[in-house]
Amino acid sequence: MKSIHVTTPGTAEVVEADAPVPQPGEALLRVRFAGICGSDIQTFRGTQPFASYPRVPGHEFSAEIIEINGDCDRFAPGDVVTGVPYFQDGTCYSCRRGLINACEHNETMGVHRDGSFQELITMPLERLHRADGVDPRDLALVEPFSIGYHAVRRAEVAEGERVLVIGAGAIGLLTMLSALTRGAQVWVADVVPSRLEVAESMGARGSFDLSTVSIPDAVEAATEGDGFDVVCEATGLPVSFTNAIEAAAFGARLVLIGNGTREVTFNQSVLIKKELDVFGSRNSRDVFGTLIDLLERGVVDVSPLRTKVVPFTGARSALEAAAGGASEDIKVLIEFPPTS
């Protein structure tokens, strides 16, 4: 089978690899679509601190079951599925308390272990979720959708609340959709006008181009100066963190989703003065089934986010373009050919 290997930082190659063999309790999957994520770009650039090389990127995917090793009444060959790509040890203090998404020794596909940028993969059956009637391209977006949904659930976003999402990349827009499913009014802020247009077309109450609009002006326009009940930070940039604090109402909740790589300097007294609740949000937990149900029932539409689909033969170029910042696409999907 063919597989994409990041051999060293900045170098990706398509190589021939042995097909994996499913162990008892596992399924052999033919990957249909895989999404390029920020962590894949970090692995390619060499800025992902937990990646070792060579590494097969990828943890957002849809796939078809080819073979099942063992008895199983939940799945059958031919089923189209996605899978939870985080592997917990099950024994650390976090796992013992049920916080498996915050496992102290978590291993994520494409970072700590090889991922889905290859024609065939194996997955434990308990990690798979079948989707009947969902476009496989949309199914590949369930994992990033789960990141936003978990964050919104962490912040306990409620009906009628005013929510600001800072960052209109795929995660930010899926966070926006997640808040909308809970009946919130959502505004989105970014510096890329085309992404803000997508946000409004998908249901945002309004948007702010932070290259031309200040945070105080955004707060005044959306809330008449009261501030937002919930602010979701989805960029990881230091300025976005301080903007989130400034945009928050007194007694508001902040949820941090963006994986920052730089330190932030701020005066902690503002957190005290506003009595803010600040939540970190890592991975997701027990939401794949909920999101697949929303997609199956047509409650949400994630298709506007998949702005480009490239064949497997163009995957290396797409990864290089994304890592170089040359693309304004929201989500690029790699399409894999049928297994010969």
C-alpha cells in the first residue's frame, strides 16, 4: 500500500509500505478521506514537540471496513466509519477519573503513532463509529467537529447566550456550529474576510475583521458594551488570549482551544476583577455519536468547510502548501483511491 511519510521535518514522501494486519478486536480499514489538520502541519514543519520521525500524519478520516478480526455484531465489511484517534493508557489518574481525553500519556494518531495518511489502517472496534447516509467527506470532519463541541460543552454554553469565537479556521467554525446547536447567538472574529463570510453563511449572528475592528468596538456592536457570556479562543495566539479576556463580560466563561506555542503576558487581576471562569479544552470525550446523529438528521451542515479535495497523488504538495501558509482553504481533504 501507499503511505505518506514525513521522513524529517520539512520533507514528505509517498512510500510503499506493508499492509497492516488487524489484531483480534480490530478492523482493517480502507481510508476514504483524510483531513489536513494543524497538528499535521506542525509535524511536517518540525514544531510538534511530541512527534518522532519518520511519521505518518493524519487523525481526521473516514474509511470503509474491509475485514474484521473476531466476532462483531456492530459492524460488517462495507460499513463506512470514522474513529476516535486518541489512545489513552487507562491507568493514569485522569483516566481513573474518567477524563480519558486528558490522559497523562495520551497518544494521538499522526503525532505519537502513525496516522491515517495511508491507504489502509487498523483500528480497535470500540473506537469506530458507523455513519449511515453521511457523505464520507463530511464524516472525515467529525473529529475536528468534536474538538469544538467538547469545548462548548466544557463552557456549558446555554440557549440565548452571546458567544464570541476568535478564529475562523476549521476548529473555530466548528466551535461556532457547536454553540449554535445549543441555541446560542454566535459572533466570529478573524483577520481573513473570506473566512468571516463563510461564518456568516453558516449561521453566525455577525463577524468582526480584527485587522480593522478593535475588540472594544466589537463588544459595543454585539452586546452594547456588556461583553460576551462565553468567549472561545481557537487560534492559540497570545493576542487572541488577551482579546478573549477583554471581550468577556463580568462573570463570563473563557474556553481555550487553540494550541499555543508562545508564552502570554497578562495581568491576572483582570481575571479576578471580572471573576472569569477559564477552561482548557483538550481533545474530546464521548461526542462522536452525538455529532454523527446531528449529521445524519441534517441538523448541521459542515460541507462548506471542506474547501478543497485533492487526490492522494497531490497530498504531498497540499501538505507543503498548508505548512507554508500559502493556502487560504479552511479544510483540505485527501481522497484515497480504491485499494487494488
